[in-house]
Amino acid sequence: MNEILEQSLLYDFYGELLNDHQKEVYEQFVLDDLSLSEIAQEKGISRQGVHDLVKRCQKTLEGYEEKLHLVEKFLSIKEKVGQIDEMLDTYEETGRDKKEMISQIRQISNRIIEEL
């Protein structure tokens, strides 16, 4: 997965667990794509200080993911819903066997429920 996308997802799921200062700096670096120097100048701290703070935030967010696996579950469920969409598209295009498709969708939905 793209590193920026991964950082954004981690922040979306766990960002509220950071303190306000951490959230501000991390958002500016990851979401607003500001450089370390730009953030340092705005915040009145050193570039190295910003770098260290971003790395600490990143490790903290990754630690939450290691324990809770919310991003992993989200991506897995998103993939399974995509499979269901593909099946429905195929059914509409080819007139595939309805019973078979319903059975497969039920299997996928059961796997989704198990993950939750």
C-alpha cells in the first residue's frame, strides 16, 4: 500500500488519540503535505523537532493498528464488498445463475460478519 495512503488511513482511524499539538503537526505533514521546514518555521521549533514528532506519531498510530487492526479489517471488508459488486455486475451482464450468486454473496457476507 502507498505509504501516504497508509499514513492517512492510520490517522483517520486513530488520529483522535493523539494530543492536539501532535494532530496539528501530523496533519500538516501528511495531509497538507507541508515540508518539515515549513512546519518548523510556523510552529517555532526546529526541523529536527518536527521530524522527531512526526516519527513518534507514526509509531504511535502503527502501535494502535498492531493492537486493534481496524485499518486491516476496513481494507478487508472493502475488498469483499468490491467482490460482491463485481458479482452483481457479472450477473447483470451475463444473466449468471441466481442461486449460485446468492450463495457466494452469503459466503462473503458471513466472512465480513466474522471479521467484525
